[in-house]
Amino acid sequence: MIIKLTATQQAILNHAHQHTAGRIDWFPETLKGGAKAKTVESMVKAGLISKNKRATVMTKAAYAALGIEPPLVEPKKPDQIKTRENSKQAQVIALLKRPEGATITQICEATGWQAHTVRGAFAGSLKKKLGLTIVSVKDENAERVYRIAYV
């Protein structure tokens, strides 16, 4: 299905594509107050933009409506991650990079964190923010072992 863009929508999406890597943070000067809010709402309903906690960004449908291929987003590899060398996050990543991986207990001992904090770090900072893929394996009589999967 081809979405027909208004001139305002086209201007917003073109600016986002050309200047801010798909982030919606510019609007025409003529668009103010309620009109701006209605335009954003209509673009969300049409599937042209997506809002998350950090930013409002173009979707694949927006790129298609502009006749442009969406940029490819490649997952980060553990070697590309930038974190302070002496941080607890760096310690956790180092443990997970090992061929034998690490258990929650081992990570708790190394960092001084509680188990729920380690699991939260896996879900939040490692998976969502850094884009790492963490896999786990559990033997019948053993504890669950976590590793960073190399994609």
C-alpha cells in the first residue's frame, strides 16, 4: 500500500532523512501548537513515524513513501562496544565473552550486584542499549550459563 504524503509530511520526512538520520526533530515554522500535535498524531497513525522513550523516528513505511530504501541497521558486535574499561558493565561483558560464559552467581561475585540487578543489566543496558544478543544454556543439574552470541 502506497501512502500519499501531504506537503508538510513530505517536508518533515525529507528533513529527517537528509539531516538527522531519520530522527523527527524539525518542523516547518508554519506548523505550531495544535497543528503540530495533529500532524505528529496523523503520522503515527499512518505508521510513518514511531515514538519511543528517546526519540521519534521514521519507519520503513516512511522511507517507502519517500521512495527511498531504509538504512540497514547492523547489530553491534562485542568488540565495537564502547564502555569504560574499569566499569562493572565492562566486567560483566568480559565474563560473558568467555567461551565458557558465566553464571548469575559468578557475575554477582565479580560485581557485588544482586541477582535481579544482573538480570536487569542483561535486559536493559546489554540487550536494549548496546544491542547485544545474550544466550543461555542450562544443564539438568547445573546453573544457567549466559554468553554473548556472536551474530
